[in-house]
Amino acid sequence: MQNYEELNKSFINGQWVKGGSERSYDIVNPYDNSLITTIQLATSKQIEEAFDKAKAAQKQWAKCTVEERREVLHKAADYLKEHREEIVSVIGRETGGSVLKANVELHLTLEFLEESIKYADEVNQMRDVRGHVEGKLNHIHRVPLGVIASISPFNFPMNLSMRTIAPAIALGNSVVHKPDIQVGLSGGAIIAKAFEVAGLPAGVLNVIQTDVEEIGDDMLNNPNYQLVSFTGSTAVGRHIGEIAGRNLKRVALELGGNSPFIVLSDADVDRAVDAAIFGKFIHQGQICMIINRMIVHQDKHDEFVQKFVEKAKELPYGDTSDPKTVIGPLVNARQMEKALNFIEQAKREGATVALEGERIGNVLTPFVLTDIDNSSEIAQSELFAPIATIIKAKSDEEAIELANDTQHGLSSAIFTSDLERGEELALQIDSGMSHINDQTVNDAPHIPFGGNKASGLGRFGNPWVVEEFTTTKWVSVQTKYRQFAF
């Protein structure tokens, strides 16, 4: 059995190394604040070393055969499967996630890893393009980008890290990865261990355990990366995009969301409520794709509110080691205070409390607020908490207008009995993803995952991620002497 608490170090050039900073960070279980492990933070000098090693290692890794790369990916997946029970426990304790959430996270991690095996042969391919000069052969090559800088969040740290790491490695790149230090084990150390056991050459994957206070923007300003992949808030994403753009680096940004869940006039309310309960309260609402606004046609509004509240107040909450628990803790006290402030402000602005939750330690039980103005702060903010806001729409057309009235455009959902019309309306919503008769939290390794507007740039998923993590190169071969004008 692997004791993952002992992997409380950075992983640089194939070695587990203690951070060089005088500062350390205690990773705690957000449910009871019990200590999981303590990590000595890595320094800017160690960041620089990681990028140097990654640059050198990538040159050799890119020369490996498809079979060699696939073998490493297979072995990494086998490791995660072999240690499933211990890994699920770490995910639950670090993230405050339920047993269901932790199992889903590991399942998605494996899906991203196994899907990357399928397109490992997309790199170092060449295709011919018809010549424009007599005797000229045009060869278009797809080659690895080089070094990928990866920064992942606290909420689903393992699969959102693997979503970048696996395709990067599969396509011949190397990676310098910084997980959120709050979840340093599931977001980084366990993944590093899996690839270490799998035989990945030293330097191809480097995991840096540190925080922004320690390193500032040094990871973003390093000259050795070609793309930065970031999942997190829109505010931080804008900052990363600004620095990357200034340095002419590529970005793959999956940012904040304000996902609408639309219940049209012909919807089946019972089915809509079932979907909304899951799509609002999984992982306490701490998901970028979570339902943030429920926009309900006035003819269905009262019935929807009544049935939604009935289900929400029965959701079990508390210790997430109990398999029955649905609502666990928010990730930290700062997030709790933000959630409570949203609720109090909404009350002051005239929102009706259809279900009054309560704070129990780090757990916030479900709140349901109605009579919400779509222009209010609570409707326009990413809540990341078990707070359901329900907005009444006068018509189906107004529901679509309200759904689009946000700076974000990640996910969305529509409930209707007319599937053809539902898809027509889905195309009118300015979001990267729309789901008919489902909730907003959907992900898979073979779909184009990503957002519009302030919700990000780029697309993950096969084959779209191949374009993101490789580059094309034109090599022409002149087979006949070319006559020049002078």
C-alpha cells in the first residue's frame, strides 16, 4: 500500500526533492481541518531548474516511438487502477469531496489518460500538399510544441491536471505542472508517482509544489515553455493570458462559468428537478460547469421551486467519508465567507429565501433563493457554493435572453419536450457546451470541452487537444531546378 502523505515533495527531473523555501504549507481535510501532510514550498530557483530540465528532456522524449509513449501511458493507467482505493481516499480528504465525487474524479482521470493513448500517433505525422511550383514537394509535419506549463485548480485536481498532462506527454511534449497547493497530493504528487512507476524518462514531467506568494509570476515568465494550460478563475486567467500574450506564448484557458439551467414552458418539471439537484449540488457547487442560475418559465416556476426545495432540504450533509453524504465542506474558510456574503447581499436586495440553509463548521447546507434579478451580483457571480438561485422568465424567448446576459459562456442546459426546438435554442446560447434534458456538469475525453466569452480559450478533448498541443511545420523539397526571375 502506498502512503501518499509521504509524497509531500516536488518532483523535478525524476527526483523527489524538498522545497527550498523557508515556508511550508499544511494540507488539511476541509471537513475537520485535520492535518493530512506538510509540504515545504518550492522556490523560483527550483521552478527555473524544472523548466531547464523539461526543455532538455523533451528533445529526447519527442524522438521516442509511438509504442514507447503508449507503453508509458498504459503503465501509468495501470498504476492508478491498482491503487484506486487509496487514491479515492486522498481525493476525498484533500478536496472535501464525497465518495461519489472522488470515484468520478478518478474515473475521469483514467478516461483522459486512456484516450491520450489513442492519439499518440498524431504527432510526427506528415502529409503531402499539392505543389505550387514545378518540382516542389510540400510536406506538412505535425510536431510537438515543446514544454507545456500546467496550472490546475483545487476542485477536481486530479482529472483537471491529467487533462493537460496526459495529452502533452502522449504528443511528445514535456510538462512543468503546478497543482493548487491545497490539493498537492491528488493534483500532482500521485500523478507524478504514476508516471515515475511507469518509466517516464526523468524531466518529462515535473511537479512543483508551491504557491503564488512564493514564486509570483516566475512560472509564466519563464522563456522555455510554449503553451500554458490553466483551469481556474476568469480573473487569474486574464492575468495569465496577458503575460502569455506579451511573451507570444500559446494558452489553453478553461475559466469561470455562470451556467444557466433553462426550464421551458413544455418541460417535464419532475425530470428537470432531478437534473437540477445533481447539477447544482454535486461537490457543494464547487465546479466551473455547475448550474449557477436556474431560469424557469413562469408557467412552471412555482411547481419547480416547490419540488426543488423538497429535494434539496433532504440532501445528506456532513463527513464525506460517509458514502451517503452529498453535501460536504467548502474548500476553505475564505470560500465560506464569500458564500455567506453572497446570501446576505441577495437578501438585502429583495431575494426570497425558499430554503434557509445553515453553516455547520465548514459545511454549508443548501440555500434556495427566488425572486432573483438576473443583473444582480449573485446572478452574475460564480458562486462555488451550494446556493441555488431561481429566476422567473416570462417566456421561452426571454429565458434564452437571460441565459446569454452574462460575461461567461461555459456550459448550459435546456429542459423541453420538443427536442428539435431544444437544439435550435441551444445554438442560440453563447456557450461552449449546451445539454438538452440534462444538467450542465458534463465532461468526456472525446468531446470539444471549452468555453466562450470570459469562460476561456481553446478546446480540450480528442481530437481538438491535438491541435492545441502540437504545431505544424511546412517542409518543401525542390526536386527540379527552379528558374528564378533574377
